[in-house]
Amino acid sequence: MNVNQRISPDGGLFKPGTTLKHRKTGGLYRVVLLANVEVNLEPAYVYESMQTHDFWIRPQLEMEDGRFEQIAE
């Protein structure tokens, strides 16, 4: 992947500030941004647990495969 193929920080399905619910666990998360993994430039979401305030990173494909649903605020 070259530099021109890098993802925009808000280019994914879920925009920064979006609240998501994990369908299996029921956990609530807030999207921080969409970033690129340095080693391979794979797009990945950075998101925060609304319960523990831990930050997590998950590949864009996993975040957008149906395991999370957007919660209306």
C-alpha cells in the first residue's frame, strides 16, 4: 500500500464520536478515530470503552463486520 492509499481519520463507516454497542457482550464504546497500523498501513479503529475508559484498536474490517451496532444518541 502506498501513501496515497492511507485511510482518512474519519473515513470509515463509524465516525469519531459515534457510540457503539458490542452485540455479543453488550459493552458500549466510543469511536476515537480511524488510523493506519504503521507496519502495514491497514486501517484500524481506535475506540474507548465507556465502562472502563480503556482504549482499544481493532482492524476496520472487524469493526464493520456486524459485531458492533451504532447507538443513537
